[in-house]
Amino acid sequence: MKVTELTKAEFLNKVADYETSPNEWKYKGEKPCIVDFYATWCGPCKMVAPVLEELAKEYEGKIDIYKVDTEKEEHLAAAFGIQSIPSLLFCPMNEKPQMAKGAMSKADFKKAINEVLLKGQ
């Protein structure tokens, strides 16, 4: 499993259609996910990218990891109020998503994955 880049159309299809239901979060994924809002020029984003690739392999079959280029997908970034990057959207199956801002260590990612996305699975 690799980290998958999403366009706005793919986000609406795989994660949440926030345009159809702007006031209600309806997660569309089959397993929990992380969405990394990044830019190609961002130093901290470049530090996070290989960590996310490692986590995609470690948690294959348990979670999906996506990334959204905020420069290419400005409307999507604006819809989620992305003002600093990296910003990471953690989407559990049956709960509201949680946003984290800034680069995270692998240990911090694993803690968030286990506590927010997998809840001790």
C-alpha cells in the first residue's frame, strides 16, 4: 500500500462529499484514513512524506493514507480551512474527523492512529 494522491473529485468520492452535506460529516471510506494536506515546496511536508509511506506499509489493510496538494487543490484546502501545512486530517469510521497541524514524528502518528483511528484494534 502506498500513499495515494487525491484530487477534489476523488476526495468527494473516497473520503467525504462535503459539498452535498456541508453541515454533516459522512465518511465514505471502507477503513479509517489520514489525509495529508501538503505542498511540494514545504520542508516539514517533505519530512512527513517518508513517514507516511512507512505507515502505509505498516498499517496496510487497516487504514488508508491519502495526500492532497494544496497548490493544485486550492478549493479543497479552503473548504477545510487549511492555513498551515502540513495539516493532517484523521478520519475514524463512525466519528467526527480530527485535524492536526504541523509535522509529527512516527511515534506521534502511531499514537494517533491507534487512539483515534483504530481505538485499540
